[in-house]
Amino acid sequence: MPSPTGSVPGGDFVVTTDGLTRTYNGVNAVDNVSMRVPAGGIYGFLGPNGAGKSTTMKLLLGLTRPTSGTMSVLGHPVSPRSPLPAGAIGSLIEGPSYYPRLTGPENLAMVADYLSLPRVRVQHALATVALTGQEEKLVKDYSLGMKQRLGLAMALLADPPLMLLDEPTNGLDPAGRVQAVGGLVQEGVTVIVSSHILSEIEQMADVVGIICAGSLRYQGPLSGLQDEGVIDFTVSDPAGAAALFDEQRIAHRVRG
């Protein structure tokens, strides 16, 4: 099995964690995770629901405190006493937050005002996520996919160097999934995007981290999954896991 740490080439990282652990009621939701996210492009954070993806992102954002371990984001050690400034990271975690009785531009304008950003960025953000032409529609009348796009627009409004997107393509049609995230990547921007769908990550990311039961099982190039070996999973429902792998056309073997 490939080593989960130190396998990403190069030393220019925008996110590093060492031994990052978050425990709830005696269970490690994030278990000794050491991430290395290279600068630029998309880092695919892959794992089943409940694997620890959202908790890891909340730790990086300072929304929850680690039980142990250290984090560095954008070259700055992150802790409750030294959080990153507002707008340094664009994020979409566990769905977008918005005022349903306001329009999309009005919601974005409120975020722009809070971050002391020029409102000219509102139209740019709407165009980037393909929400132009919907300026008069209230968000309560948006489809699920439109709400996800609005959340993406909020995340990129400050033009941050780092974006953390947790399952951002829920509600988007297959054709729009990769386009929605890929359109956010510009020169110098790093995007960490989580998903439980391997085929989706394959189309977006060159570097991946695979997490299961809170533990980072693999980290490195996608090609390494084929070139370097296999990943062992311990699951409570082998038949269900096998069916999922079959659905995704992933070669596998069940051992008793």
C-alpha cells in the first residue's frame, strides 16, 4: 500500500497538517491526518460519507478545534489564537448559507459589504458560476443546483488564493459538475474539493487524498493508485462496498 504521507512531489504546499486529530465522544472523526496540498490546481479529497472530509475542512477553517496535531494554511500556523483573516479562504461547507427572500445578487452584495469588497465583484462571481440572467429571481425559488452555484459564487467573491469546497456538486447535472469547479481555478489559486464519487474526482484533480474512517489512506497523484499498489479497506458491509465499487467500475477483491 502506498504511504499516505510525503508522497506528493515538491515542497511548495499551501496546506500542511501533521498528526491532525479531532475526537468526538472517544471516536476519532479525524485520525492523525498529515496532509500536503500543493500550490495551484485542484486537490481531490475523496472518501465515503462520514469518512471525515467535512470535519477536516472545518478544522482547516478554524470552525472547530483539533484535539491534537498542527495545521499550516497559506504559510501561516493556524490555531484558535491565530486564525486566518476573513476572506483569506473561500469555502462552501455542508451547503450554502443565504437569505431565501433576497435575490442572488443581493445575497452576494451583503457578503461583499461584510468583507469590504467592491460590489463590481458580484457580477463577475455570478458570471463565473453561470448564474447571470437570474438577477430578479429570489433564492427561495432557485433549484438545488442554482443554490449550489450561488454558494460557489460566495466562496470566490473575495478572489481568495485557497478555496475549500465540500461536496460542491450536489444537485448539479453531470455535465455541469466538473465545469462548475474547474471554472473557479485560475492562475495561483488552489482548490480542495471533497467528493465521494471517484469518477468526478478523476476528471478534476491531479492530486488526491483518500480518507476513510478518519484516516488518510493515500495521498499523491491519481496515477499512483494504479502504479504503486492497492488500498485496503475494512468495512462493516462488504457486499454493499462491493456493489459500490462495481457501480463505479473499480477493480476490487473481497477478503473474509
